[in-house]
Amino acid sequence: MAKVTLKNIYKVYKGGVKAVNDFNLDIPDKEFVVFVGPSGCGKSTTLRMIAGLEEITSGSLYIDDVLANDLEPKDRDISMVFQNYALYPNMTVYENMAFGLQSQKLPKEEIKKKVDQAAEILGIKDYYNRQPRELSGGQRQRVALGRAIVREPKVFLLDEPLSNLDAKLRVQMRSEITKLHQRLQTTFIYVTHDQTEAMTMGTKIVVMKDGFIKQVDTPTNLYMHPANIFVATFLGSPQMNLFNAKIVKDGKKYKILLEDGTENVVPLTTNKLLEITDDNFVDKDLILGIRPRDIHIVPNTEDGFKIKVEIVEKLGDENLIYTHLFGKKEYTIFVVDAKQEVKVDDELTIKFDEHNIYLFDKENEESLFKIPEYNYFTIDDINKYLDIEELSKKIY
Ligand code: ADP
């Protein structure tokens, strides 16, 4: 069991920097939680408060329902892996991995057994006698992971552990860490600024900005139901296109007017209309978001927006097309299959897939659509609520 609960946690550094504001989160046992957000948003500070390396200014931290604010790091039963590995340079790989267990005064044979087991999982047994400087970046990071594993902690904390590795190794280590999580069945809390790492590794993602949590959910739900413009544009590559928008009444129906142009119209489908939670949505200043994969080329004879192709970026299997729409100074980007021949200066008609539009209030940047309140549940929840009636009570 390793549950971590953060209640109304704040961190104010000396000099008044408010690094973390009212952070509330329940991390159930065996979860792989990722804190993601741009540099300086408070991810590391939060992780370091959980580790006990940084004092909590106010609020409560519980590890397995025990108040942990004042526990020494060594008494929290956690292990931390850092971006710069933090290995002892004068010790061998074996000594680095065994060090923590030796300070716990475990018998030699037991230490050997635990180190062997971890080294086996990570494939580093052949390097036992090498020093860190004789290893590649990826091998060093494996040793750092091994040192964390041997202690069999309740919670693993990982602070940007892959940032110093090259792109290929990062992808490989990403799947190794995911496998490690499945094998160890322990709670992982992982910090990264990289949305791909967050989306591919996390079972639950916490998106942060300026010390605040912007949204918490599974990768799929964050992508499908972003609660605000920040989350909508932070996740997804290329980033979601945004336009000024207004919903206007057209007889008995509604339509969406983009960038104040009477020709720039997207229909508001009945389904989307039903999703809107704001009673005063007509004529309000809104932002419409559309992902680059939800804009499609249609025959020139169809209704749609006429564009001229300005840039074609070839990615291999698909191409990114850049154009200027509705006189906006930012590019609008959309994605086409590489087999579809599109060249610079081509004149095309494009359409937004109206079933996949997003609408946000321009003022507070929150979604106009209902975000499922509890669209996240763990394996344990499912087991507990196998009774479908109980499960639906929890969801609806
Ligand atoms: P992240 O991990 O998301 O990049 P951090 O948690 O490191 O962000 O930092 C959050 C904010 O706190 C930043 O504004 C940073 O400058 C500030 N900060 C971090 N460490 C300290 C410190 N020791 N003293 C003062 N301010 C700090």
C-alpha cells in the first residue's frame, strides 16, 4: 500500500516566490502519476516536498494516511531518481546500488541478493565493477534507477530522469520505466516538461501552470476533454488552432462566427449545443479550438474555407500544411496524409470537422463544454465496483 495525499499544499520560497498554490491531489496505490507543465510551474518543488527535501509552507501531506509533513526524508519510505543521476563518482556500480542497504545494516548476502535482482531487471549486471564515468548516460540512469529499486520503497519519485539522454535512448528508457512500474506494482510520481513523456507514461496526468493545477485526468481524457485553453494547447502536437468566435442565432438554429467574418461560419451541431453548460453563450466572446487533424481538405466545389498553401512540412507519413485563415496573423496548421499531393501555392478548400470543435470562454479561458466530473477511475475502483450499479453511481 502506498497512497499519497496532498491537501491544500502551498510553497512560498524566501523572497516571496509562490511556487505552489493550493495543491490538492489523491494519488492511489500503484498509480503512475505524471506532473507536467512548462519550466518553473512548480513540478519539482511539489515532488521535493513529497520527498521531504523541501519544507511545506502550509497544507498537509499524507503518505498512507500518516501525516508526513515533518517526517525526515529517510523515514518516508520513498526513493528519488534525479535528472543528473546523483551517483557517487568514486564508487563502482555495485557499491552505488548497495550503499543505501549497507547504511540500513542489512546482512551482506541479503544486500547482494537485492542488488542482483535489480541489476537483472535493468540489465546492468555486467557493469558492476565500473565507475559512473565509465558508463554511458543511459547506463548511468539505469544504475540510478537500480539504486532506487533495491530499497523497495513505497513510492518512487522521478524528477526529469530522461532529460539528459538523447532522443532515441529517451524513447527506449520511457518504455523501460513503464515496464518497471508494471513489474514493481508501486506508486510512481514522475516530473517532466515533455508532453509526450507525460502522455505515454502516465496513468494519471497533473497539468500545472504558474504553481496551480490546471487539470488532472487520464491522458486520453485530457486530450478529449481539456478543461481550459492552457491544457488544450499544451497537449497535442501540432498544437490546437485557436480563433476568436461568437455563437449567433440563425432562425431556430445556432452557428459559430469566426474572427467576426460573416462568411467564416461553422455550424453548431445539436450534440455540441447540448454539451454547452453556459446559459449565456449567445453573442459572448469565445475562442474556438480545432486540432490540426480535424481540419480536412474537401473538393473545391464544396462549402468551406478557401486557402492558399504557404508552407508544407514533410514528416514522412504525413505533412503539416501552414496557411493564414481569416486574416489572422498566426498560422493555421492542419495535417494531411503524405500520399495526398499538396504543394506550396496550391489553392484548396478546407473544412473544420464540426463534431470535434472546442469552445472556450475568452475571458476566463475555461471550456464551455461539460467536462465529465469523474471520468477517471483506477483498477482498484473497478474491482471494488464490479457491481455495475455501484460503478454507475460513482460515475454519474
Ligand atoms: P519546475 O520544476 O516546474 O520547472 P520549480 O518547482 O523548480 O519548477 O520552480 C517553481 C518556481 O519556484 C519557479 O519560479 C522557481 O524560480 C522558483 N524556485 C525554485 N526553487 C527555488 C528556491 N530554492 N528559491 C527561490 N525560488 C525557487
